[in-house]
Amino acid sequence: MDAVKELAAIAADWRHRPLDADVEWAARRALLDWFATTLPGCVQPPATLLAGALASQRGTGGAWCYVDGRPGTARHAALINAVASHTVEFDDIFRDGGYHPGSPTVAAALALAQDRGLPLERFHRALIAGYEVGCRVSLAIQPSHYVHWHITSTVGTIGAAVAGAVLLDCDATAIGHAIGLATSFAGGHQQNLQGEGMAKAMHPGHAADAGLLAAFAAAAGVTAAPGALDGAKGYAAATSDSTGDWDAALEGGGQWTPITRMTVKNHGCCGHIFPALDGLRAIMEAEALSPDDIASIMVEGYAATAQMCDRPTPVSAQEARFSLQYCLAAQMLTGAVRLAAFEPETLARADIRALMQRIAVTEAPDLSAAYPRRRMARLAVRLHDGREIHHTQHVRKGDPEAPLTNEEIIQKYEELAASVLSEKESNRLMDIILNQDFIPREVNS
């Protein structure tokens, strides 16, 4: 099998095949959710720092950089916007592949479509194709890829390349070359994902930029080697424990498309914490408990939860977004893990810090075995009166099995957009995304 050819053919088919109403709506929803997570990141580092550092390199073009509110080239806008979109940890998830396609893929497709003045349907088709290939690649290489690599950065480069190639009207052969070239540009390792610093948010920025580079190159006739994905020395072999499970990746190709099976984030933190958050909320509500009732909480999670989110003493907002202890305590004491949970005054609250000391997390091998297609948590809550409550959370709110309603997605957008836009500006942008037949550009009215 040449996985590149198989995936390129699926992507190329999206240039012309009929768009069902549910698929077209999923593309609109993905764009709305991208703006919801991008707008708050536009006023925070590292996007603000990067916009200043690269201002002289913006070039001339029609792509809109939402961080500084100015137009430039497609690659310039895609890079900086994708950084902003990954900052506050609200971007969408392809659960079965452990992958956030939106940040790099939407950023790349939107910037190129704006720059070329392309119609909305062309943008939607490119977005669907970019999600399709990126998500299916993630199925082939996970979960072993995630041991050392940040998949949103790596596979995001491929998704962005496909979206760009479709917008440039490449045929299946050229889309395949874009995929192959993108595999050589893909990077982003776990140390920069889990450690301190700002590199994590820059990962999808690089992916969007490098993906467009691959697309432009392929459209111009630059070729890649055969077997770039599944060859003996190809991308899967280099970054996972095999040459890839391509039967799993290609299952249902042409019958269902990943953009219709996305997880929309309901909490502003690492998705590996979500099952514990949802399970704890269920316990608190069912038993009418208050934080003062809690003596201790033990969370059993899958490996990624225990390895990435056991952070009992986070200092920065970025660390806190990956701290199970902080997020559970913040939810109990503030009611939600949204933007306000990571403001300096909330991070410094003594009651949250005290409650965190009563929360622990460990790995459960059976939950790890079900990952990534199932994201579960098992909670044991011990109360001061001596009772112990046990609960297993089998799904996350926002996953395909428990999706957010359209109303809940709109509420999320309105809440996050309000941190940057006026109500009039926010409503105008939402109307364009959900109801109009043209691509949004600047967000102010």
C-alpha cells in the first residue's frame, strides 16, 4: 500500500463531491470554534510577541492576522493565527487520534482562501479534506507517536498541507506530493509540550506555515519520494513503533469524514483532564456536595493523564491548564474551568491551592489500554463524614457520544469572543460564519 496515494485520492475527491448538509454544517461549526479559541489567544503571548517580531516580514497580501489586525501574506497570517489558536487550550479534538486538527488546518486554509479571494465552498472543501487526511494519519500512528511527539504539531503540518493543496486546485498527484513534502517539515516534541515555556503554542503555528510551504511547492511541481508515510524509513516508521496501521486509518474512507466526528472542548484545559472534571461534577451534583465536604479525591486515569497532568504545584497559567489538581479544585470553587480560571488572581487563590493538596492522580492500566478511542477516569471521593463515593466516567462532554449542542457551541463562542470583541462585532462574525456565503476576514465592524 502507498498510504500517500490512498489519502491523496480521498482528499482530491472533496474538490468536487456533493457536500451533505451535515458535512457543510460541520465545516461552519469548526470555523466558529476555531475563532472561539483563537480570539482570546490574540491578546496573549506568544502570539503577541511573535506578531511584533515578524512584523517586518508580513509582506503584501490579503490574509488577515488577527493578532495585530493587519493583512499580509498567507504564510505570515497562518503562522501567527495558529499560534493564537492553541494558547488557551480550547481547540477541537479528533478523539480517536489524540489530535487537534483545527489550530493548524483552519489557520492555513483560512489565510490562503482570504489571500486568494476564494469562494466559501472552496474553503469548506479544503477544510474538510485537511481534517480528513490529518485525522486519518493520526489513526495510523497513535498512540505510540505521542510518546515523543506532539501530534498537533507533526500531523498538523500534513493537514495544513492538504488544505492548502486543495485550495490551490492540485490534483491527487500533487496533493500526494504536498503530503510527502509535509512529512519532512513536521516536528514538535513532547519536552516542549510538557515543559515550561511557550513552544507548545508555537507548534501549530509552524505546522500551518510549513504545511502551506509544502502546498505551494507541490502546486509548483516540486515532488516528494514515494512511501513518505508508510515506507520502511518513512514518517510513521520514524515517529511511531511501526510503519503505521493504515487499514485502521483508511477504514470508511469516502463513507464518513472526520470533521463530523470532532470533540468540541467544554473546558479550557488539557483534554486528558476532561473525564475527571466531568466525573467530579457528576458526583458533586448527584450528592449535593460542597468543597468543604471533601477529604480527598483519588483519580485513576489513562497513561497520558497520569504522565502529563499530575502537577500538584503549577506556577503559570500554562502549567495550570495541564494540572489535574488545579483544574478539579478550580471547578469546585469557581464553577467552571474557563478563561477566568487561569487569571492571575484565580491562580493565586489560597482556597484553590489548599484544596489541590487533597487531590491525587494515578494510572489505571485498563483505562490506558482503552486509550485513545476511549477517554475515561475512575474517581474515589472520600468525605469528612467517612463516606467514600466511587464513580467511573466513561465519556467526556463534547465527545461524539456526548456532543455539545449547537446552542452550547454558540454559548462557548460568545463567552470566549467577549474577551476580545464587542457584542456587535462578535455577533457579526458569528453570522458570517454560520449563515453567509463568503469567508470572514477582519473581525471589527
